[in-house]
Amino acid sequence: MKARVLWRVAVPLLFLLLILMAVLGLRSSKRSAAKSHNPDLEYLKAVNSVAPPKDPELMFILMTQFANSNLQGEGAEFFSARLREFEPKLTPIQKSLYLGIIGLLRAQHASAVPLLRRYRYVKDTIATLDQAKQLSGGQVFVVNWIAGVVRSELPGYFRQRKAAQDELTWCVEHADKPPHPAWLREVYFHLGKLALNDGETAKAQEYLRRSGYTDFDHPITLATPFSEDKASGHAFVPRRITEIVAGRVYALSGFEFTEYYFFVSKDRQQLIGIDAGTRPDFAKGAYEALKAYAPGLPPLTTVFITHAHWDHVGGHSYFRGLNPHPKFYGRGNYQEEFEREFNGPEIFAKQYFGAQFNSDDVLSYKPDIVIDKRTDLNVGGSKVELIPARGGETHDAMLICLPDERVMFMGDVIMPYLGAPFAEEGDLAGLLDAIDVVVSRSPQYLLHGHEPLTRNFTSTQILSHLKTDLAWLREQVLTAIRRGDERAAIHEANFIPPDLLANQPDAYQAYYILREHVIDRIYDQNVGYWEANLQGLAHPGRMDRAELLVDYLDLSESQIAKAAERLSADGKYEMAAALIESAEARFPASDSLKRAKRFAYLKLMEKNQNTDPFKFIIYSTRAGEQTPQINAEVAK
């Protein structure tokens, strides 16, 4: 009798549960449809659909976009379809990467799977990870990283804890195998969580310290070489010194915001520097690290300046203080750049360059020898070509070519932002002209002013493709502007050059990195302060927007926080952040808004962690987040 009563109660409850699941599923699919109009996501899907990418980073960037947009289910289906389509062409290692990505996205999607199917779904996901590991022979860092991270998050009844521990420990023991040391951040974090669950508090805290996170309640995944520190600002990669030409040309990365380059003259009597960094203390640290790395280097006699931005001349006083005093070569119109860069908002400088940045260190720069036309030099038997260029980032650019070594020091000519995003500068036509100059000299090594540029704009072939692509993009944007399209609509058009997908796989990522900022710069330089969508006719401020939300729409603090949480759940973090920024003026002490704001900016950090360091810097600042460097020597 009792069982019959329970059955009568259980059947309606089960029926209601199934209806609720169906409603939630429909709601989820509607949101997914609304979120699919993401030009970044659509572009990355397009380039990953042509063929298996030569550079697997394109797969991981797309994986991050799917995950960050809360479209993990769609992402798992997309990569599963590509695996089926490309499988005959794939090596076992390539298959393992596809399976690893599918497993990660499936695991993140598991909470959206109906309860009655979820256990089997997770078991199938574990089998996918096992297959990936088998195909990779257990020797591919990224595959083990994915498997270890996923397994460590599974409930205990799936019995994956030991496998997670083994895979994460393997990653620590093979710290030389990841794409960069910062992949170890999540390894330490998850080892710490496992230790914490085992009651090993001291061990857990040590792993947490090594991860660089401040606590175990961290809602995002960071596998980025970017690092943030209030005192020293941003660095693009962990510290390293690389010999581009053995014993002759040195690249110093990760010592601060910019790169340092030095080369030894052919007669080995002189050391020549390229650029002077951002701050005297940074310049000193980099130079001393180089001398420790390569003892017996000759004295620094010459410094060539690629352009007079903050981060390329700010450390000049340290080098000038060396004995003997080196001579500085630079463009004569450098003061025009000072005027542009120091008439923009100063608040950004310390976010990029650290709390101790002082603009006086920059403004005191002056070249000893002015270069205003192409100049050939002989420095200690080394041929050097100094080539003025008008663009793309600044009008005082100077390319520095070592023809015998086939090395071209590019400065920031190919900076994707065509000028700092917070300053009115940049010249797309100058960039296209500079590409012609570089390509005509056929250098083997393109060494840019920042490590991501050197990594992504590696060859003259890529630059040649980009010249065609960017000229095409410019015409599309100008046509859209004349038509009266607003900026957002131009971005949403997802402009892809007609020849890119079919014939330019090497330019997929380079064009992706440039596209958004080139559109913004063209729009900014061709549209007045009255825009076609009526932006600029009036000037409402934060208090006005707060008044609209609170006094006219009668929204409460909790309603605004809830709306921000819903926007974030749909992957619309920019809108969530904008809403909170508007409302904060009326609720400055609101803990719920502060939490929602921090979460939105953390997710924006995650979204941009491998493709847009400038956004990463701003979002880190708004979130109040510091991301310490994980250097190779520490990782071991």
C-alpha cells in the first residue's frame, strides 16, 4: 500500500521534472541561437572548417571561445563533426587533440544534460579522454593537461581521482613540454584542490601559491603567457633570452612590457641595442640579465630607436649612464609622437607599465643622431640599414635591417592596434607601405617590438597576404561607413577576405588578431563625433545612465545584479560589465554588484587571454586581478 502511494506521488513529480527539463532545454537552445551571432566565433569556426589547422593554437582559441560563451555543447558537436570529416587526413596526435578538446567541452556541458542521461554522458566523456590519451601515447602535454583538469573536477563516484593525480603530476614532471610554462598554472591549481579535498591543507596552499591564484574560488581558466603586476605592469611571456643568430643576435622577452634586442658587431668589439624599454629599472634588469647569460660581451656603443613610444625609450637614461656612453639614433619627428601619446588619457600608462612608471623618463629622450632618410651604416664591420617608415603605429617609425644576417627589427610597425587604442594615432596606409619595404628585403627573421607580434607575424609571406587582406578590409569598412552602418554592425558583418580561407592558412590567426582593431581605427579616423546611430549628439555620463536605470526604470540593486548575472550566463560579458559600470554610481557599496562586475571582467580576461593582451590588461585592472608570471625555472 505504502509503495503504491509513493508511486502515485512519484509519477507526477517525475512528469513535472521532465517538463521542467524540457523547458530549461528549450530556454537554453533559444539563448544559444541568440549568442551565435559572434563574429569572432564565426570567423574561428570558418577557418577551422577548411582543413585541420597547421597550427593547433587555432583549435584551442576556438575551444576557448566556445567555452567562454557558454556554448560548450555546440562546441563539442562542432569539433566532433570536424573529426569525422578530417579523420582520414589526421595523424594519431592530431586525433588526440580533437578528442581532448571534445572531452573538455563535453565535460563543461555536462551540467546542462538532463539528469537521467548525465551519468552515461559523463562516462562517455571519460572514454573520449581515455581514447585521446591512448592515441597520444600519454606523451602530449595538452592532452594530459585536459584529461587531468577534467578528471579532477568530477565527483568522487566516477573514481577518476587517481587518474587525475597521475596526469597532473606527469605535467609537473614534464614542465619542458607545454607550449609555455604558464600552462602549469591550472596544473598546480587542480593539484591543490585535490590536496585540499584530502585534508592536506599545507600542501594545497603550496600548490595554490605556485599557481599564482589567490584562492581556490577562481571561476576562470587561464592558460596564457600574459602576466599582470601592479608594480611592474604587463609582460607578454615568461622571462627568457633567445639567441636568434648564435652568439650574435639576442632577444630578451618577458622582462617587461616590451622586448629588448642586442646584437654583437662582426668584429665583436661593439654591442648594439634596439630600443630602450619603458623604465630605467627595467632596462637595467634586462641588460644585467644579458651580461649574466653571455659573459664577455663588448661594451654597448649604439642604440637604435624604432619609434618614440613610452615603452621603447623610457629606459634610455640607464643606457646613457653606462661607460662609455652609447649614441642614440632615432627619427627627427619623435616629438610629434610625444605630443600624440601624452595628450591621451594618462590613466592607462600605469596599468600597462606599472606603478613606478614616470613620464619624465620618456620625455627626457632625445636622439643624438637624427635619421630622416634611408641611411647605411657600418658598425664594427656590421652592415646596418636604417629605413624610416610612416606607419602603421606611429609616423616616426624606423625599420632596422641587418642584411648579412637577414634580420629585420620591426619595432611596432605591425602593431595590431595601429596605435595605442587610447591615443589618436596610427596609419593603415603607412602599414601597407612598410610591408612593401620589409618584403623587398626578404629577411629570414622578423623581430618585432613585442613577443606576440614576433610569434604571430613571422614571415614576409604572411605580411604579403595581410597587405592584400587589409586593403580589402579597408574598402569594406569605408563602404559600410558611407552607408551609415554603426560600428557594431561592421564588426558583426564578419568580414573575411575572399582569398583567405582558400589560399592563406598561414594568415588565419594574423588577420584575426588585426581585424577588430583595424576596423575600429578606420572607423575612428573616418567618422566625426556625430555618428550615424546618433551617438555623440548628446553626452550622457555615468550618473545619467544610473538615473535612467534606477529613477526611471525603477530597477533595484538586486534586479540589476540579476540582469548582469543573466547576461554573463549568456556569454554577454561586455554588456554585463557596461550595465554594472552604469549602475555602480547609485550603489557604490553594493557587494552583489561588485561580485557580478568582478566575474564579468574575469570572464573577459579569459576570453582575450591569448589574442588581445591590451584588452586583457584593462579587464585585469577592472577586476582587480593580478596574474603573476610563471617562469620556466620556477615551474620546474
